[in-house]
Amino acid sequence: MKPAIKTVGSDVQNINWSAVFNLAFSRSLNFEAGDALKRGNLVAALKTSGKVTNNATAGRVIQEAVKNDKLRETEDGYKIVRKGPSTGDIRQSLKTRLRTMMQNGKNGVIKSPTSSGKTHTPSTTRWRSHPKITEEQPVVFLSGTTDARDDAIAKSKDSHATAKVLYGRKDACPLARGDYDSDNKEGNTPITSPDGTEPSEWFKTMCEKRGLHISVVHGEFERKYRHTLPCCENGKDCPSTTQWTDVPRNGDGEIEYDVLHATHQFARVPQLIEDCNLIIDERPDFTQDIAPGRLHQMVSSYLDEIDAPIKTWEDLMAGITGNFDVDFEPLRNALKEPDTGWFMTDSNAHALAPGIVKTILTAEKRPHDRWVGTTEYTYPTLNPHFDGPDQQVTIRVVFNDQNDIRLLQAIPDFSEARCVIGLDAYPTLPKWKANTVWDVEIENIVDTDNLHNWRRNQRNLTIVQVGDNKYSWTREGYNHSKVSVLCNTLRREYGAGFTTGITSKRFVDDLAEQLSEAGINIPETIYFGNEKSVEHFDSEQAGVVAGCISPSDEDIRDWIALLDKKAFPRRDEDDNYQGQQWVGEDANIAMELIADVREKRVLQACGRYARSPQQPDNGATVFVMTNVLPDKYIDKKIDNVSVFRTKEKEILDYVSSSNGVAPRTIEENTTSSRRHVYDTLKKCRDYSWMQVKEQPGHNDPDIFHADYSPDGYIEV
């Protein structure tokens, strides 16, 4: 016989078990066993939440929940019975996959959805306690932005893991930061740089425009001041130098911390790659953004400096893409590293210039009238006493028959890493391969159906598609009127719960203005391309993603050529076709490249909301004003925004200004015809802001009153 279970009081019959579990998890942040709670922890959470007063009552509540299929008993304790995985399940799956890949020294990209713990897990694990997993090698965690890096550092500090961080020039060196510029706010005595400019400007020019490392630039500054710079007082080295002490291993080859934090750009440092376990949060992008004119100048300057047989950019490129029979062997034999003085003093110099010329000389013709060159390049060693490893990159150049450089990359040498593990919510594999190593593959931690169940039920993130238009702001004009109506409607519906929006960079200021016009005092916006690893919108109740952006066919042609694939736009075959479809042997690659810019940025934008699934009241509804998302991501579709025309707006203005008015009165006091008045009132009578007092008499007209006069309508 089964023992009878005593029924507990009605005050605990409808316990929100998700809230109880979330309370326990928010205190421990421990997902070692998924979402299973040991009995003691569950009892404590029930008591803390005020659901029970003693252990005995808690025990009876737990037993009844198991009996009623609210909880399920496991080896680790108790879990909530629900459809799809829990947050703990997904985070545990990520942790397991990450450790397995690292233990096996495997390269790959883990498809790690937003809020799955892809920052928390690497940052809080005590990696030195797992020598069999790390092979006793450093764990380096690279973040895409300084904000994301700082968030990762904070998570390490709040855990039992020990961490070290490497900072960029502005964070590490007060000279580069501007603390000794002439207009500094610290009250420091200003100094001038070697060329007489402000110190911060000198560092920016040398590091960003000329591609030199801060150690090279700082060394030149020190030599001018005979090692008496204010950031190196009392015989100490600059923080930009001292931060490298015992990184990533000390003099005895030992590791003194669990995880090293830095941004993507630190992947260029060989000592952070060699034999290290590299974890990269979000896909890195090592594209070099150099203006065409600047690129031409630096190549011509380099050719002239080494007294090459070809001395200008124009002659070099004409020999490649033109109909000229040019013997490039003398030029190849003449290529060499210029003297150090050229890099430091010539305004047209750049650290990559010799490698770019070498790469152009390897170029081969590929489809779409593109030329692609690739070469391995070693950065020049400009520090007089440098004895570290060489810094190598892979340079790739894509240019067209008109000699326009379409794509220029300088990829760090990841081949020496023990393993390269990427973390990405929506990975685009071709771009991961092109920016890291070619043998990475995608590793899934949850199937698609379960992912959507978790998003809806655990994160409480609902995605609503507004209308059925693409609204690609790169191809169409920004629809101010429709976006404005949507913002005003959401503000009235959600009040202070709606203050944010996301759109293309070109129109983000327009969106901010429309949010202000909707009554939001301090609106916050993000633009596509800057939406990854941003926590700002976590507590919002509602948000708007206005439109999308689409890459041009020319951009896709560049990547197809770089990847040496075969695909071409359908419109090349069909002049009447207006869409963005690609055909050919590798059409799927082309469509994935399009999705990387279009769909995936919209999905990443939606992911800025409801990022704390452990908080029971944290959820959001995001209204997406584009149809580019696959149906499986859409929870609801609503009709498109309708904007009132001039006559309709005149009618509604009059109705809202009155305390109740009949159609005839509206006709008499506006420029609209009777039919136009009746059509407008019929269209709007069922909306919440329109009140209609129906008259009992057959000949008595209905009386209309509007709470306000909107510019358009949409039911959210």
C-alpha cells in the first residue's frame, strides 16, 4: 500500500514552481546538474518565498507536486515538469559540450543561444582545477567588445574563478588615453608627442592609421623622452607593458589564473595563441577598413621606398588586371622589409603594406570578375630588443577588374592554438572559417524545436511580426510614418515598459527621435551591426525592431570569390526577377551569407530582450517590422501599420476634440464628404481609442468620441 499523502492548505495549492526554482538559482548560479534542485535547496527556496513555514510542510508540498505531475524526481533532486528543456538543461549542455571539445583539443563553433551562459560558463569555471580538460594550458576568452569583455570580467570576479585581463591602449596607457593632452581634465602638465601632436592623437595615428603595435609606438615615445614618461615614473614600466607580466604563463611555465580576458584584437598576439585553449565569444571580424586613396598611397610609398621596378599602385594593378604583358619576377625579387624609419616617419606607411603587395602578386582570376590573392605575412619587428615570437597573419585581398579593393583581411595565425572554440547564437560557418581556421564545424547543444520552446516558455520572449513587407532600409527609404505609428501605439500600450528600439545605423537617429515624440524622455537605441553581446535592453517589457538591412549582390560576389565557390544572382538569368535569390552549385553558401546580414541581425536584435530567464517576471514582446525571419521564429503575425490619409486625419482630429459628435456634424465642420466620414468612422469604430454611443432610435445617429487622434492604426 502507498502511504496516504496529507493534503496541504489551499494557500500552497497553486505554487508557481518556476518562481521557486528561479529564486534558488538566482542565489547559487550553479547549473552543474541542469535545473535539478536537491531536496534541501528546494525546501529552503519554498521557505524563503513564504510558501511554507517549516520543513514538514515543505516536504508534503513537494510530495503532492510530484503526485500531481508538477515536479519530477531525478537522481539529483527534483525538476519542473514542462515542455522542452529548462534553462539549466541548456546551460549544462553548453558546459558539457565546451569541456568535451576542449578536452579533445577540437576546433568548432558552438551554436549557443542567447542566455545560455556563453559568457558565464567560460568566465566562472575554475579551469586550473580541470587539468585533464585543459591539458594544463591557459584558457583565453576573447570578447567582441570592451563592454562584453568587462561583463565577462565581472562574472569572473563574482565567482570562485581567478582571472587576468588585458586592456587596449586607452585603458592601459594614460598617454594614449589623453591624460597628458593639452586639454586634459586631470590637471596634468601636458607633453607633446615625437611629431609635436597631442599624445592621444599620436597613438591613434600610429596604431590605427599605420597599423603599428602599441609596444612599438610606446617604445618610440620613450626613446624621445629618454624613458622619463609620466606613465613610467619611479623607474616603473607603463601599465600597457606591465600587464603582460606572467601572461599567459609565468617564467616557470605555470598558469597563475583560471581565465585570461581580452578582446578579439588580442588574437594577433602569438603568445596568447600558441598551445592555448582559445574561446571566442561571437564571430571575430579581421577585415581591414582602409580607404581606397589611403591604400593606394601606402602601396606606392612602399614600392618607392624599396626602389622597386614598379613604383606606383596604378602600374602594379594595371599589370595584374590590364592587357599588359608584365614580368613581375623582378618585382617579387625586390620585395623586402623597409627600414624602421619608414614605418615611423612616413605618413603613408603602414605595417601591412609589404604583405598587401605580396598578396596582390599572388592573385588569381575567379568568377564575378574578381581577383583573389592570399599570402602569409610576418609583421615587421620594430622594437630594437624584441626577442619574442614572430607575429604572423594571413592576408587575403579581393579586387575587381576596375582595380577596386573589395575585401581585405589580415587573419591572425590560429593554427598554433591547442583548440579554437567559438560561441555564437546564430553562427555563419563560411565567415567563421574565413576569420579563424578552416576546419571549424558547428556544434549544436539543443535542437530547433526545443530551442523555440525554451525561448517562449523560459525566456518569455515573444516575437511578433508586423505586416508582411521586407522593409529593407538598404534598398528602400525609411518609412517614417509607419514606424512612428508603431512607436506611438506601443508607448500607449506598454507605457514605461517600452523605451527602446533597433534599426539600421543610417536611420538610428530617426528612430530615437520618433521614440522621443512618442513620449519617451530618454530613448535608447541600437543599430544593426552593433547588436551582439549588449545587455542594455534586458529589463524592457516591449521593443521594436524596425526593418532590416540586406547586403548588396556585389558584397556577396566578393565572398563567393574569396571562398572559391560557384553561385550567381538569379537576376543574372532572369531580367524580370526582383528578389535576392542566388542559384548555382553553391547557392546555399550565398544565401547563408545574405542571412548573416539580414535575418541573423534581426534575430540578434530580438535577443537583446528577455535575457534573464531565471527571473520569473522577466519577459518581453518584440515587434519586428520585417518579414525576413523564418516562420519558426515568429510567434504571432499582425496586420501592417495603416497610416491615416489627410482627410481621415482631419475627421479624427475633429472627433477627438469633441465630447461626442454625430457624423452629420463632422461632415458640416470638415472638408470631407458624407461617404468619407462614414467610411472612416466604420474603419475605426472597433478600436479601443474610439467610443461609440449607439442610439436606440432607427433615425438617431450614433455618437462618436475618440480619446486621441492617432496618425494611423495597428492592433498590438
